[in-house]
Amino acid sequence: MNVTYFGHSCFQIELGGANILFDPFIRPNPLAAQMDVEKILPDYLLITHGHNDHLADAEEIAHNSSAFIVANWEICTWFSERGLNLTHPMNCGGTFQTPFGSITMTQAVHSSSLPDGSYGGNPTGYVIHAGDRCLNYAGDTDLFSDMQLIAKRHQPEVAFLPLGDTFTMDVISACEAAIFLNVKRVIGMHYDTFASIKIDHQAAITHFANNGIELLLMDIGETRTL
């Protein structure tokens, strides 16, 4: 499984022969100025909620790549009204069976509205299964106890968790989320992009390590094989 970080909460995962892109927010992010959006060509484009810092580049990337947009009903309808009809609307608890594996939509504790102010439906996360690999992409969320049910049902090996505080859970709650999810490796997201979500990297890594969990804080543009 190859993971490439494009900043904020945007990752591309190469898994099961497919390229899966999460929550593209690249062009408006000055920290990701070196990234070439036109070269990002996923097979599947997964969006967790309607806030601009999670879908700003989705329309362009979907047009360039003909990627399947996977999101809740409201977000898929919003994109369809913009001429993007290759969508798969879902809601929490649903599973989309694909050639590479499965995509299950999970709950998140957050808010959601679209850039034009229209209703964005419920915020979500995703669990991805491909062969014997499984990951949990939490989306923007606070800690919630039902993460333990995600662990029981899906047994993810790695979790992508927000930890920048202010708009999502902080480092301490994200570590507790990793414990609920029963994962030993976490990839951090939703931090440093804005002044209000800047974190102390070493302190965060140390806090996770003290709980027996590896925290990866990737550089923008970096690719890692997990």
C-alpha cells in the first residue's frame, strides 16, 4: 500500500490496483503550492463532507480523471448538478463493492455544508478493504466511543486521524481514538494548514509512542509504502 500526502487531509492510496484519493484541498493550500493538481488522476475520489477544505479541487480532478466520486447523497447530487454524473452516493453503514475491494461509509462527529451554503448531509469517514489490507480514514471528527465498533467489525491496521484541534479532535483525543480502533499505526491529518490547527510534531509523536502507537506526520509530496 503506497500513501502519498498532498497536504491538509488529502491523501492518495494505491491499494488493490486502484488509486483512491481522499478530500482534495490543494490549490487553495499555500503549503501545497508545489503540488501539480493536473497530474493527480485517481480512480476513486472519496469525500467525507462538504467543507471547502475537503473538496476544493474535487471538480477539477474528477473532470481530468473520470474518477468515481464517492460521497453522501447530498454531495453526489451537488456534483451531478455540475455535470459530474460518475458518482456513487452512500450513507453511513453502506458498503460499495468495487473491483479492488470495498468502501464502507462510517459516521463522523462534525458539521457539513457545501461551498455555496447548501446542505451537505452528514459528515462521514470510510473503511477500505482490499484483500487482507484494511484502513480507516476518519474524516473530520471528534472522538466517539463507537469507534470501538469499527474496530470490532473491520479490524483496520492503520487509521488516518485528524489531530489539529479547534475544528477536530486534538492529539490526546486522536490517540484515544487509535486505542478505540485498536491500531498501532496512525497517519495524522488536518493539522498545520492554518494557524489555529498548528501542532507540536515531536510532542504529538511522543504522546502516541508513550501509548505504544506509531504516529506518522508525513511531508507534503511524500510517498510511503506501508
